[in-house]
Amino acid sequence: MTRKWILLISLVAATSAQAQIKALVGGTLIDGHGGKPLQNSVIIIEGERIKAIGQVGGIEIPKNAEIISTEGMSVLPGLWDMHVHLMINGHSDYAHWDKTYLPLLEKVIMPASAHQLLLAGITSARDLGAPLEASIKVRDRINRGEIPGPTMYMSGPFIQKKPYPGTEAFRWGVNGEKDARAKVQQLAKAGVNVIKLIDQDEMTEAEYMAVVDEAHKNGLRVVAHAHRPEEIRRGLKAGVDCFEHTGLSASPEYPPDIIQMIRERTAKMNIGPLYWTPTVEGLYNYEYIRDNPEELDNDSWHLGLPDSIIADIKKSIQYPSRLSYFGLNPLRKPTLETKVKQLKESGAVLLIGTDSGIPMKFHSQSTWHELDVWVNKFGFDPMYAIRAATYWPAVAMGVEKDYGTVAEGKYADIIAVKGDVLRHIALLQRVDIVIKKGKRYK
């Protein structure tokens, strides 16, 4: 090989390396740790990870780095949504959706949902319920960079006593302790990231205890529905790691015995925090969307979906006031704030999650809506809410060494929005910059 070619190859390699260096310059950094934001921040990204953090004038920016101005912006870790359903996209008729679109989940619908989440600033998400093969394949395609999407943590099928008719592809029933363990082992062997347990109040004690025990033996966390008081009692007895939702019951608050059980569980810090994903915005905002449906015309949720599916979804939500899914809303909505505050005061670590994909709730919109309700309706501190969407989800999934905060050595999952999100949390509905593992997507 001639010297000329050697020099040319070296130049190309150096240019390629330089192109992998980015510098975010000028914004106010909210790093996810909860401390005072860093003004005039500089974040150096090298490849997939954060190399250095400093302030303008106090840190050297590598020559030939790609400069990305964040002047006038809030810069923060990529958001997490801890309860999404990539397999659904806002359609109001689940039976029709499952019957019609099951063959399209892996190739069309789940990739579209993932892309919409990413462009909304969600760089990590937990999918809690979908066919096993499709879940694993979509997650792995994202991880290989073949399709855009958040880093996904998949449960695959729900584990419950008996699947609802027509849902057997993504809901697995259990019949006895041995079968419960076998189902968990099958999911673990397939490579799921978490086990989703529901309707545990319909199982025998041996069954639901076996699900949790077998999951933990296989190094998997367990999330469980908390719609009914007995689901919570049994989940706490079995030692689930995280509860989902804030309850189907119209009772104004959680019963005293459950609050006492939660307090006793959260006091056991040697086994880690008790996590809870309330998923309140879908219910809380229903009446507003019903009466102000213009938001349903936002075409951000069309991304990646064929015109035929878009038309089908639109038709299904044409009359929001007629949707049976929200029939109990007048009874349930008034209980949400009280119950969420009970959980917080009892020591549970609350996580941002949305149930995204339920009727009229789209992956491009749900996460910021949840943050907005927490801050502007329930009065939570904005920093608390942001950490519930960044730092704590990473801890809950055991990946805080690589994700959840903007810190040296971690993956460069970073978003930026124009304005001060600590003053105006709803600015997150328009994320201006999305970087995931050092690659800019928006």
C-alpha cells in the first residue's frame, strides 16, 4: 500500500471520528440528579456517550466538533415512559383492533409507535403487554439501529389467570403453580426484560406467589396491576417491584390497611424502593379532550401508519362522548389526585407512565400530558416530576449506570426544548432536539 493511500485512509478515519463528536452549547442543563440547573452548559458527546460537562468558557470544545446550539433552551435527559403499549394506537375498539391488525404489529404498528415516542423526546420506554415474538423482534431491531425508537424494555404477554377471549396472542393464562413457573421461564428464556402480572386477585396464592418468585429467580422485575384493592394486597404479599395504575374503584381513597402495607413495604429499604406508575392522564384529561377534540387532529400520531389505519382510528374516536372505555370516568377522576398523593406520602417512588395507546391517547402526546397533570393539576414540584421521568425509571430498571441522567460516561440520551421547563412543563409538548446514544433524531 502506498504512502498516499495510507494518508488518505488515516484522514478518512480522523474525519469519521471527528464527526462523532458533538457539543451542546449554551442551554440550561437539568441533569436529572435534582440539583440546581447548570446555566450556559456545555455537553461534549463522543460517539454514543457523554465525554464531559462544563460551562461556556470553562471547558474546551474539541476542534471540528459538531456544535449544536442550545441557547435559550432547557436541556435534560431523554424522557422515559414506564407504561406504553406499542401494539395499540388510540383506537377505541380493542376487539376490532386485535382481530384486524394482529398480523401488522411487528412490521408496521409497533415500529410506528416507537418512532412517535422517540420524536416526542422519549428515549427509553417500558412496553407492558404485546405478543412475545413481535416484542422481542421490535426491541432488537431498535437496538441494532435498523428502526428508530426508544431503548425498549419489553414484558411480552401479560400473565393472568385466564386470557380474555380473542387476546390469547398477548395474554397468557396460568393453571396451577407449576404452570405459572413454566410460563415465566418461557418468557425469561425468550429474553423479556420484565414480567407483567395482572388479575392476581383471581389467582390462587400458590399461582401468584410462584409468578413473582420465579421471575426474581430469573433476575426479572415484576410489575403488577393495582386496579383493585385485593390486587394490591396480593402483589405486596408476593413482593412485586412496581404497581401500575391508580385503580378502577370509585372509592375516594385507598383503604387504610393498604396504606399501612405500603408504608411497611417502603420502610424495608434493604429490598429497594416500591415503585408505582399511576398512569393518570388518560382518565384525567378525557373530559377536556371530549369537549375540545381539536388535539385529536394533530397529525403527529399519523407517523409511520398507513392511511387506512389512520382512517380507522379516526372513525373509532369520531364521537368521544360515546366511548364505553371512559364510562366510569365521572366516578374515577375525582379520586385520582387523592390516591396519587396517598402513594407519594406513603413512601412509594412514583414513575411517569401513561398507558399510551389507549383510546384517544397517542404515543406522540401522552408523556408530556402526564407530566402536565402532575405539575399543573396535582401541584407536584416540576423537578420531582422530571426525575420521575428520567432518574427514577432508570433506577427502577437497574440501568442507572448508563441511563437516566446527563453525566460523564453515560449514554448521550438528551433532549432540549426552547424555554424553561421548570416554569412551563407543557413546553415538553414540542421537543426541539432529540439525541439518543449520541445520534441526533430531531
